[in-house]
Amino acid sequence: MGRGMKAAVIGGVFAVMVGGAGYGAYNVVSALGGGDEVKTGPPSGDEVAETTEKFFAAWEDGKADTAASYTNDDASALKLLTAYAEDAHISGVTITPGTATGTKVPFTVKAEVSYQGATEPLTYKSQLSVVRGKTTGRALVDWEPSVVHPELSADGDTLVTAEASNPPIEAVDRDGKVLTKEKYPSLGPVLDTLREKYGDQAGGEPGIELMVRHASQEVADTPLVTLTEGEPGKLKTTLSAGVQAAAEKAVEEFDESSVVAVKPSTGEVLAVANHRADGFNAAFQGRVAPGSTMKIITAAMLIDNGVTSMTGAAPCPDKAIWQGQVFKNLTGMEPDESATLANSFQRSCNTAFIKLIDEKPLTDSSLMEEAQERFGLGKDNWKTGIVSFDGSVPASTGPDRAANAIGQGQVQMNPLNMASVTATAITGTFRQPYLVSPDLDDREMATAEGLSSETSSQLKQMMRLTATQGTAMEAMSGLGGDIGAKTGSAEVDGQTVSNSWFTGFRGDIAAAAMTEEGGHGGDAAGPIVADVLRAGG
């Protein structure tokens, strides 16, 4: 073939590809080399329908290997689909597809679970997506464990029908009211964990269940269907049904939100609620920057080290420079060179705290020492009754030392930690939060030195001023009694909107909340905390 003729052929192929794009392009190299056509681009509607029909038919017939061949990860699919029939003992599968939206197909599964002479119906909804195979060009099911069941959230999760690992529990609140995941949805993972840890001690007998066995050692089995009832044991928690109900309702108003309420005089957890797409208990296990709510601890450090006091100087300039990094305040905040610590605290002036962190006798480890020794944070020794993170305030050098002081840098917290910080601030005593009494299992609770009455009094008064005259005033409006609060917003890499933080107290209840990309502290987290405090009063 002459050089010009070959160019003409290639040009003709390109023209066909462009002109026929609506019918699916194909690999030029394969076409020129005489190989099989390999399609590219999103699967067509017909391909989506054909692939799902074949996948569902094989699944219904119990042909795990055939069904897996219609996915883009046949090894993982084969393992889980085999377990579906053999380990979970699910049969009689009927799958009804819904209306496809592009390449996404919702569907409903109806089946039976049978084990040791007991049979129960199983019905649930899931969805799948169809993608183009990268090497074959085939339309394939984009494999995720959640295709088989929506509660299968991670690789390695599987379905099992057997005697439950732990007896069921009847969890009750502090007044004996029964707590269920049906009535308090965000308590689901908490109740599963309590069952795993305390089922045997609560005195129950296990039954036969279809359950999700999670790959993570930190996640308890999730029961799906009960075939044979076990005998539940009663487990008393520190929760308050009324406060929990308010917390559940409050977080529903804001996506990706979490809240915790504690009783400062005892450390008892009154409520824990999450509204998150991933089901993660961020309220207890989250590890994110707390923004300006951290200024409670920083203010305590300044007071305890004699740097300043509530009525002492804490100038609020327009900007502050620490080791080459420029720190600014929220847009629109007027500078005040004559401000006191109370003024700068209630307005949440970043620069005031930055300007004071290099005063003697403060060092790179002063904030860490305050957090650990006074507030009981960061020593990895809290034993709440379920898995929790104790906060982290590491000793930091360079710009992070300044950033840590305003709740950025390397500081990590969650709502449980910040509710405890508020409880310690207003009582002067660190009482490790807990969800189940340590008397049940004789576990040793964490301890810390706590605060002097003078420091505690100043922190409490500054939080009162913030709630009645400062940045928390709008969120806390309408709440009676002795109230106080601190707002915070934390910038996170990759997010265009900051995380919203808020912590506050009313009488003998302290609460803290965080909303991812919720904006200023009073915008999202503030209303959540206010609703919880209102219920606790």
C-alpha cells in the first residue's frame, strides 16, 4: 500500500468514528491491525439492559461463577455470591429491576433464608452500575459488595447465617426505656457494638441470624434477619431517650452531622447521633480539626501559665505572622488592639491567640500538656464502653504550633472530645465520658488533673458571654438557664466550605456537634447543639 493510500484509509476510519459516535466508538489500532473490535465509551441503554438481565438470571439460578463473569471483578464477585448461597443459606431468589437511570439500575431482591429447619423471608433493595470493561470493551456490572446487599459496605464483608456471635440485648436508657435502632436509627452501630461487647455479660442466649460479618475487626456483626429468637439480656446505658430523640432529629437537618451530649457532673453520655451517608460513628471516632472550639483549651493554657486572664490583654489585630505564615480573622471582623481575652474569645479572634502563644513560659509542648494533663485528651486511654477516639493535640513546631492554638494544624477531635472539654471547663473536673457503667466490667477509667477553680470560673464566664453577646448568640437565643458556648469553623484541604463546629452547655448538660462543610459554627452545628441542650433542660 502506498503512503498516500494508507493515510487515506486512516482518515476514512477517523471519519467513520466521528460520524458514528452515537453508536459506540472502537479501538483504531485493533481495526487497522485486523483485530477484534473493542468498544469504548459508556454502555448504551441496550447494553445496560442485556448485562443486568444476564447477571440477575445467573444470580437467581445460583450460578455464582456465571454471574461473576458479568462483573469487572469476577474473583471478588464469585467469592461473595458463593457465600450468599452456601454460608448465608439464601435461596429462592427473585430479582425485580427498577427503571434504569443512565447506567444505574435499582432492583429489589426477594428470597428465603433457611437454616436448621427454620425459614424466614428476605426482602431488600439495592442498585448496580454498568461500566465498560477496560480491556475487553464488554458492558459489565461495576462490582461492589453493596450490589449483593446494601449493608455490605467494604471489601471482605460477607453474609453468614449461623448462631449469633453474641446474645441479643435489650438496651435501655438511664430510666429503663428501651432503645432500638428502629426508633433511634443512628444508634444502630452503637447498639450492635454494645451487643458484641456486653451480650454475654447481660445474661442473654444467642439465636440464629442472617448477619453481615464485617471485614473490620472494629465493626460488630450487623444482624439482618432473625430465624430463631435468642433470649435478650438487659443492658443499662447512660443514654437519655428524650435527649437522644432530640439529637436524632437535630442531625437529620444537616447532612454529614454528628453530635454528643454528656452530663458534666458525672461524665455520663446522654446522647450520640450521626447523620452520615457512610454510617460511620464520627461522633465518637472522628478525627478532624475542631476549629475555634479549640480556643477553650488554648485559653485555659494562657490562664494556667499566667500569660493573661479573662480581663487581661489579648489584642486582636487584623493579621498575625508566626514563623513566616500569615494568620487572619474571619472576613469582616474589626481589629481591636485593646481587646481583653474575654473580648477576643467571644468574637473568636484568631490573631489574638496567635499573638500570645510565644509568650513565656509557653513552649512547643504547652498546648499538648494542657490538653493531656487538664482535659484528659490525647493519651489513648478512654474506655467509654464502645470504640472511641480520645483526641490528639501533639507538640508542634513551626507554623503548626500557631495553627494548633486555633484548632487547625495537627489537632484532631470529635464531638465526644469537645463535649468533654466543655464539661471539664465548666466544672473544673475531668470526668471521662462513658456510655456503659464501668461497674459492669470493672474497666479502669481515665483520669486527669483538671482545672483550678479560678481557671474554670473564667472559662465558664467567657463561654457565657459568647452565648449571650458573641458568635454563639444567634444559635443559643431562646435558651433559658445558665448557658454558654463556643463556635468554630475548620478549614479542610480539598473542601470549598469549612466544617461547622459548636460546643455549649446548659445547666448540667454539655453538647458538641460537627457538620462537614457546614460553614460557620453557628450555621449548622450551632442549631444542632441548641436543640439538644433544649431537650436536656
